[in-house]
Amino acid sequence: MGEKYRRAGVDIEAESEFVKKLRSYIDPKLRTPGIFAGYMYTEHEAIGFSMDGVGSKILCYQEKDDVSDAAFDLVGANVHDVGAEFIEPLVILDDISFHKPDQKIAEQLGKGLSKVASKYDFKIGGGETASHPHQIKRGKFLWGGTALGTAGRGKHEERIKKRDNLRSGLYIVGIESYDSENKGYSVQANGFTLLRELAKIHKLEEKVTNRTLLEELTAPSLIVSSLMTELTYRNLIHFFAPITGSGYRNIARVLPKNLNAELDFEVRDNTIFKVVQDSLKVSEKEMYKVLNMGHVITIGTDKPGHVISVAMERGLKAREIGEIKEGKGEVIVNGINVGRY
């Protein structure tokens, strides 16, 4: 149970039960396949789609009066999920709901989206805006998005079949969330209801690592979707598992019930993750269930050296962090059973 996270206001077990309840009323024949994102087939193509949002990390950006970098979080959350289904993300759409329109926010979000789309070669497909003065507090807003992508149907079907037939002995590589431009690790856009509790202990301008608390809380998500596409096309992958909501339990979503993912890695020193654990007294188990602990995605492969080399050629940090073994469909991180998704 995520005790500290629940006390902060988010009950991940209750959210999981909510999804199960909702899905129980939808005829399986109406659902599309997919684990991290949905996909469907036309005659020759696979079309992938995902929806996610920035969440309460947006409140941290508002503290520094500039929300433009939240575009990295919005895009990253969606394109990684589409990429995890072996589909190249191509288009981003977004939805903004606010108390009332704010032209300054519009300018910042527009600049941020343009920056991300240009840097990672995505197209912006438009979106939706809506005023909700009765539902959203004055000065606050919600930002969500959708990613769409395509892949050739034949190859995609082969990759899904490969993921559906995992075996013991595969290695797990972690792509680290270290951003060389910002000189530190990013938390991505999950767990911020818990992370923002740090502001009750530390001042936002206080140095908590080599960066201030506010700098840590507004470090934009690292986007690695182009790496995912390259690794997919080079047939180096058995599975991807983004480490976002539900932390390392996400890996269990690809596991059959006779296999475990056993991870063993050191959490990097001088990171916000160490600060959270020390300052908020969060258990190791909860940390692994809520936060990314320094990894953007995990990768199942039989060629870990090749995967790491490709990542490093792109200026990314990567390391071998575990192995698939016989088990019960569970994820074990540094000796701690974090269970199933």
C-alpha cells in the first residue's frame, strides 16, 4: 500500500480498482488491444494511440511563473506509451481546461509545444480548450494530451507476438532519466502529489541536490521515443515498460504469470529520489511503486550490450539492471517484492 502517497492525497490502489470497475462495463469486443497504449489495424498498418496528462507537476511550473517546459512532460508521457507498443509516435494533440483563459499561459504553452515538436520531429494536430469556472480553481488549469503513431502491420504483429512469448533469461536494461542539458535526473510527470510535500520541509529556493528544490520539481521529462523507435526497427527488443505511474510495477504488465522481473540497481546519489526518501520517510517499497527512481523506461532484450551502446551513442545513460526469471508474474526490485500492476 502507498501509505505516504495516500496520505498526500493519491490512493493508487483505489485508482486501480476504479479502472477495473470501469473496464468491467465495457464489452471486450469494443476494446482495442494494447498494454501501455492502444492500437488497431488497418489492412497494412498498425495505428497506435495514447492519452495522458501533466498532472500536479503543472503546479510546480506555476511556482516559477513559466509552464512552457511542461510540454516535455505532456509529450513524453504519451509518446513513450505509444513507443512501448512498437509504434512510432508522429502526432500530438492536447486539451486544456481552465477556470478562465489566460493569454500568458497560452503563450507559454504554445512556445513549449513548438519547442518539443521541433526538437523531436512531431506534428501538432490541434486540440481543445474549455473554461470550467465551476470545476477548476481560479488560476489553475489541467493539461492533457494524446499521441498518435503508425507502424507497418506485418512487422508490428511479429513484435507483439514476441512480447507475448517472453522467456526466462532475458536481460533488463534501464534507460536513465539523466538529462545532460539540465545536468540532473528528471522525475517525469508522476508522483508529484507526494513530491510537493517536500515544500513543507524545504524552501523552494533551497539547494537539495546540486539544484534547488524548485529546479528539481520543474526538471522537464526526458523524451527517448526516437531511441525506442530505433531499437524497435533494429529488432533488439522483446518489451518496453515505461516507468511512470505505478513505478516498477509497470513491468508486470508484460509478464506472464510464470515469470518474474528481478531488478538490482543502485539509486544514484545526489538525486531528488534520495531527498524524498530521507525527508518524507518513504519506504523503499513505496518509492519503487510511485517514482521512476532514475529510469525513463526499462527494456527487455537478449542483447543488453547492443541496447546500451545505441543509447550511449545518443548521449543517453543506460545500464543493465535485471533479468527475467522463473516466478509468479511479480517484480522484485533490490530484493523487495513490489507485486503486480
